[in-house]
Amino acid sequence: MALANRRLVLAVASALMLLAIVCTRFMGMEFLPHLEEGNLWIRANLPLSISLEAGTEAVDGIRRVIKSYPEVETVISQHGRPDDGTDATGFFNAEFFVPLKPFDSWPKGWDKERLTRDIEAKLSDRFPGIEFNFSQYIEDNVEEAASGVKGENSVKLFGNDLETLEKTANHIKQVMSTVPGVTDLGVFKSLGQPTIKITVDRAKAARYGLATGDVNAVVQAAIGGQAAGNLYEDGSDRNFPIVVRLSPEDRGSLDAIRHITVGTTALGTGTAPIPLADVADIRMVSGASFIYREGQGRYIPIKFSVRGRDLGGAVLEAQQKVADQVQLPGGYRLEWVGEFGNLQDAVRRLAVAVPVSLVLICVLLYLNFSSMTDTLLAASVMPMALIGGIFILAVTGTPFSISAAIGFIGLFGISVMEGIIVISYFNQLVHAGIERSAALVKAAETRLRPVMMTCIAACVGLLPAALSHGIGSQVQRPLAMVVVGGILLAPILILVVLPVLISLFSSRTALPVQDGPAPVVEAE
């Protein structure tokens, strides 16, 4: 029937291909599916200038709120930075490891996404002014190691001036908050550390015969301290510096610092003390608490997560809105890192690996057939195999990921092998003198069994992975779904559409008749 209605068959195949292309336009993208670890890793960013005592009180309250949920097994918090100093942070940083009970023991209607939303809403309501970020233990550590920023995804704004960086970063945060799916938005503050700024007035200091270095030396000794020697421990080479500086009451306030005396001999009465305020401007300012650097340049991170939407679609929409609504100062630039950065790197590598793979497949096909026509016919089955994989991703709402891309690459090999099976046997029949139409029907009938066996073996082998929903199954499921979906539809297209293409384009003819017994073609 297919050979008798070739135009109809090709039209249906073209319609399926066009529909698959349309489905790819609405398919989301992500680097890898989120691996379910069975836990939560919650990070809280407290005010930058918070003290250890106030921070501890807030951390205890946050831990009690999280532990109140019956789905939570326990809560482990860490406040500040590690003792070894490998994590540069302060008392404003608090992290919570939250192992969860098995999902099958949760109340009906509750899942991890709903639990995350509920905890986030309650914490934001109870602790205003604190920014929360939700991730998983392994995922958070991997993303932090890859991007250098505490968060699943982040935007790095590079520039020189800290005030301009922070102002522009807050504008970017405001724009990104309008993108559906973007959550856990926060700007890593660089400014906010209370700092005493002492600016020496050169003209006033010169009237007293003082240089800038003289004033700075007094400030360093009075407030920072001056080493006066070392104290050695008996019987050991351990030693401790002896530092001399003013007592706390003489340097513990802005007014006390203004009254620190500086000695001058310009008054003609020996060494006369004058207040520091007479030769310097002393005031409290908001200084830099953290300066993030990369590649010898300053930057400020804007962290964010994506929930309830595919990563690629959310970030592309955010990039478009930021480009339209945020005017970057001259010399400033943006870099999108984290999970989306990994996705971009992987797509660039696939843009090289996939064409190379296709070229190698075609080279091997040509070496097998020694015919460009047969090579192209065998390669034509690859788009047929992709159709089923695209359809199953679209029907299940699974975004395209690197795992799915590997599944499509696997389909290339399986489908080409099936095309070789059909075309090789057709060529054998034609060379044996069988008429072309009869050879096509016989090739499809005879090769039905090996084609189906190849497909069933791949389908059955990956079906458990395609249907699995346990912890750790999220990464392998798209790969398995693509192969299973493609293999379910590929035999029909290959055994129906490929013979039509062979009848139209193949130029194989019977070999010249030679003396001797007629060749025998065995059915396999």
C-alpha cells in the first residue's frame, strides 16, 4: 500500500517531521534534570553588619521553624565561616542542612516543591529582611565550585566602582523579579560595613609642620597598634607579638578618635599635642565588606533559582528583559554562570560533537555501500528516529537536556543500523535478479524480525529507567525516554517510509548474468 501511494506516505512523513520541529520550538531547556537528593540546603543571608549574638538568635529561630514541619527529619545549621578560613564569609551567612523523610510517608498532596514554597513563605514572613535560597546539598556544592557564587545560578556584573556595581545590580534584580519562574533573587552586597574614614587635610597638617605620614603613623599606633616585641613561650619556639595601642575607652567611639592627640613641634613650645580632628576629617561611612574578584576584575553577583519552569526559557526571557531595560555603564559587562552557564558550554560542545558524529556515520556508511545514494538513504532514517523521541518529550513536558541529547545520539546509531539491514538485503535481492518492487516488499517482510528485535531489545532495556521515579532517577530518565519513544515509532517509519525512498532514489539493478548456478539469497 505504501509503494502504491508514495506521495501520501511522503506527505504524512513530512507532516510528522514538521510537527516534531514545531514541538521543539515550545520545548524547554535545562542543563541536567534536577537530581533528587532527598534533602534541602537552605542558605540565609542576614544583614551584613549583624553581630554573632544577634545572628545566633535568628539562626535558632529559623531552625525551629524548619523543624516544625513533619516531613523534616532534622535540621543542622552552620553560622558564619569555617575555622580554616576556606569560605570567605561573615556572621551574616547561615546555612541549614535539612534531611527529609521518605516521600511515601508524607501526607497526601504534599511534594517537595510544595514544601519548599511553604517553608519559604513562612520564613520570609517571620524574618523580614533576610534573603533565603533553597537548593540541595550536593547540587549547591557543585554549582558553587563551578561558578564561585553561593547559588544555583547567578549573574556576574563586572565593573570597577562598587557603588555603581551595587546600584546596577539592584536594578537587574528588580527587572528579573518580573520573570515567571525566577525565585530566590538576591544581590551579594559589597558595601555595608561600618567604616571609620580618616582623611588627612594636608593644608591644616602643614600649618602644624606635620606630613601625611606623621598623622597616619599616629593613627596606626593608636587604633591598629604597634608591635613592641615578642613574647616567647618557655621551652618552645612559639611566640606571640606584643602590640601596644590605646585603651578601648580612648579609641572605642568616633568622638574618642577625634580627640586622639598628635604631637607637633611647630608651635615653638617643644612637642605640643593637638587633637586629630584639627588636621583630619573623621566620619563614619559605609565601606566595602566584600570585594569579589575574577580575572583581575571586580564583580558583584546576583543569585537566583528557577522553579516551576524550564531553566533555558526562564533565563533567556530574563536576558532579554535585562538587555531591554538595564543600561550598563561603559566598561561594565554581564556574565551568566551556574547551571545555565554549564548548559551554554555543553550546547557549544554538542554543536561540534554532533556534526562530527554524523560525518563519521556517513563515512562508515559510504565505506559499507560504496554508493553515495545508498549512504544518503541509510542516513535518512535518523530524522525518522528523532520524531518519536521529540514527541515523547513534548507529551510528558520534559525539557530538553544534555541527558536527552545523549539519548538522541544513541538513536542515530540504532536507526542507522536498521537502515543498513533493510538496504543491504534489498541490494542483495536486486543483484539476484528479483524485480525492484518485489525486492522492496520482500526486504521489508524478511527484515521485519531483525528490525523489531533490535528495537525491542533497546526499548525493553531502557523501559525501567524511563518509568523510574526513585531518588537518582531524574538524570537518566530523559535519556531513556528519548530512546524508548524513538524506538517505538522508528520501526514503522523505517519499514514503511524507507522502502518508498528506496523506490524513488535507488539506482540498483540486477548484476549481469554469468554462467553457472543462479545465486541463492537466504532469508535471515
